[in-house]
Amino acid sequence: MKYPYILLLTMTALLLTACSNEESTNSGSVNDGESANESNALEHGVKDQGEVGFEMAGGKIEEATNVPDEQRQAILSAFNNYMKAFNEEDVETYMSVIAKEPEGFEYADEEQLVRKTFKEYNVDRTADNITLIKYDKNQAQVFANFDISMVQESTGAELDRSGRQVTVFTNEDGEWKVTSVFFIGDKVE
């Protein structure tokens, strides 16, 4: 009679393992690559994932065509500041690019998490194929391919991860600020 219980436990364990290993779309904070038991600090959350996304035509990301040049420059400048401040571990500049009332995370929690990340890890994020994919006067979405390299200072443990990210900006008092991030990690094989 023990055999069915052992089989049930084994199947349950396999199911849980399979669910946790599937390629996933993450929403959380701004850091990626931390252990599954920790909050991810590379991925800001998105409340309604249906509002965020990108379309591909022939394998290419479609750029928004309705963006005034001045706004395009301001949005891409905010994205570049967001990336640069993170890589330079400049908490004050980084937090200045984050919305005061973000949609996908809490501002104070983000500051606390990014300080912890900078203290415990050496992180380098690079972005390419940076494309402004959606725009209106209140919100903009920037797509980019991301490569993330993390080294835990205390152990030397390394993690490299790649994926695609849509960084959602909100127009806050005339300045573009990060309000959420939608990250899709590439499948690790």
C-alpha cells in the first residue's frame, strides 16, 4: 500500500519541478538573476500584462511612428540614464529615473532592494536593439534585448542571463520615469 503514496509524492514533486523550470515571464523589480527564493531586482512588475508588449514583423520589432522627435529623445535619454545609473551603482540617479508612484512595484521597496543588490553583487546590464515601441503623451514603452552578468561578491558565484525587456515609462510632471518592466528571460538550456 505504500507504493501508491510514494508514486503520488514523486509525481507531485515532478510536477512542481516542471512548473518552476518553465520559461517564464517575470514581473517584479529591477534585478534579474538572483536566486528563485529572493525578490528579483531587475524586473519591475506590470499589473495588466495585456497593456504591455511588442509586435514583431518578419522577426523585427516594430517602432512606434507617432512619437514627436523631442519626446523620442527624452524617452530614450531616460532609458539610457536608467541603464547607466544601475551599472554605475548610482542609487540617487537611478531612483531619480523611477516613478514616484510606479505601477508594478513600491518605490521605497525598490530603493531598498537596489541598495542591497549593489552591496551584494557586481551587476552589468547591457541593452541592444533599443526600440521605442509604443507611445502616447502619458506612457511610452521601450523594448530592448538584455544581457545581464552578475557576480555575488561574497562567494564569487556568477550568473549570466539574457532576455527581452519592455520598460514602461510614465510622463510624470513632464519627465519620463520608469513605472514598470516586463522581462522575458531566454530559455536556459
